[in-house]
Amino acid sequence: MTRILLMGLVLGLTLSSTYAQYAYKIAKLKYNGGGDWYANKTSLPNLIKFANANLRMNIFPEEDIVEPGSPDIFGYPFVHMTGHGNVTFSDGDVQNLRRYLMSGGFLHIDDNYGLDKFIRREMKKVFPELNFIELPFNHPVYQQKFKFASGLPKVHEHDAKAPQGFGLIYQGRLVCFYSYECDLGNGWEDQSVYNDPEPVRQQALRMGANLLQYATTTN
């Protein structure tokens, strides 16, 4: 059990008896600034279903929504963030998100195209002493249940750039994984949304499952 789950138990943020058959829930981050934090509506439920089926993770089948400044965030071992536009974190958001990540939480940021300049600015507020670094292909996030010898899969094309996986590493621990030029969350969506080839969707889901496994076991 990760430290963040232990904190969630201490804070009383446990699942009710209705959800007792599940190990935990994961959440999508609702941020301010005008960006579409709510994008990719089917992505997390599909990822959860895939991880439960292939990794026996026993995650509650529906995502929660959590704000960066909320104490509820400490009840989730994995928080996903996506969107295309502006992001702003208040001072309270910054302090709370920093505490969450320092104490064992994990944030996955997925650039849905257009998020990059905003999220780099805001995450610098959260960890002014850290910079995003590109993770090598032998990093454990690429070596979980599914192996990705060449790093992130490419789901959608925008600027003819290779996909990149960046990380914020705090005291030797990866606390935030940032998927860029990849559209990983789009690959988790229902097939009817983008009509992506099934092999592409499967690769995206496998990489997402790796992130979940890493966040809840290795991390």
C-alpha cells in the first residue's frame, strides 16, 4: 500500500461500504484557468476496465473528480489531468498539490495538445526546485506489465514530433509523469470517438495500465 493510501485512511477518506469490494478509486483533476479539464470523458473508465481485466487491479469502475486544493485528493493514489488550454493553480492549490505529491501521491498529466506552456508554468509553482526531465526508455514506467522499449506510443499526430515522457522526480521518486505529443488519453477513449485503429488503442491502454501499476506498487 502506498503512503498516500495510508494518509487517506488516516484522514478517513476510505471507500464507503457501497464500494468496499474495490481496492481504491482514481480521479481526474478539475483545475481553474479556463482549460477543458473535463476532456476525454470515456478515457478513465476505459483505462480502469482494462487495468482491472489485465492487471487485476480492482479499481472502482468510475472516476472521481477532485480539485488540486481539496483535502480529498489525499484519498487517491493516482490523479489524471488533461486538457488543451490554460491552467491556473492558486496558492492553496500549489501548497496542497505539493503536499499530496511529496507524501506519496502520483499525478499523470496528459497534454491533449495546447496544455504544454501552461502546465510547465504551473507545475514550476508546485516544485520550483525541480524541472521536468525526459525519462529514459528503461525507466520503470515503461517496464511494468507491458514493455515499451521505445517509450510512449504515438496516438495522434500534431506537429510531427516524437512522443515524450517527462517526469518530476522528488527525492528519488517519480511524483509526476507528463505525456507530451502523444495524446495518450485519446487512445483510451471509446473507439467511436476518434476511430483509432485497435492496435493503437491497445498500446495506449497498456501504457496507461503501466502508469497505474507503477503509481500503486512501485511508487
